[in-house]
Amino acid sequence: MTTDTGSTDEPTPPWSIGDRVGIASSAGQRVRYGTIADDFGELPDASTDLGDGRPIRPKRFAILLDDGWLAFADDADLTAPA
């Protein structure tokens, strides 16, 4: 008899809804803190241009920042709070 551990081929993300995280929107900016409000899951590696010549792509997480703003980020953009 074998026991199903519920494992799948997909890796478990290090972050989940409700986790407190830090996010820096670009190099040199201070880290802002908030809580993950939604996880959109793995997204396709696709980008689009909104007309200004800079490509944009979808982000995995929605983060409700402590100051009330909503930010979007990927795994690599997040840090554990100090």
C-alpha cells in the first residue's frame, strides 16, 4: 500500500496569500512593505508594448502595501520583511 503525499510536478511557490513581504519597485528605491492579496499563478512569458516603446509583462502577485497602494510583482521582486 502506498500513501499519496499530495505532491505534484509543480514546485511550491515560496510566497502565498497573506504573507507579509517587502518590494522595491526599481533599483535604488526604498523597500515598501505589504501583504500578498492575490497570487495569479505562473504566467506565460509574454510582453506587450503600450505605445511608449517600453515592454511590459504580467506580474504574479498583487500586494496591498501598508500605505494603501496596490502593487504587482514577481517572486524575484519580493523580500522577507526585516
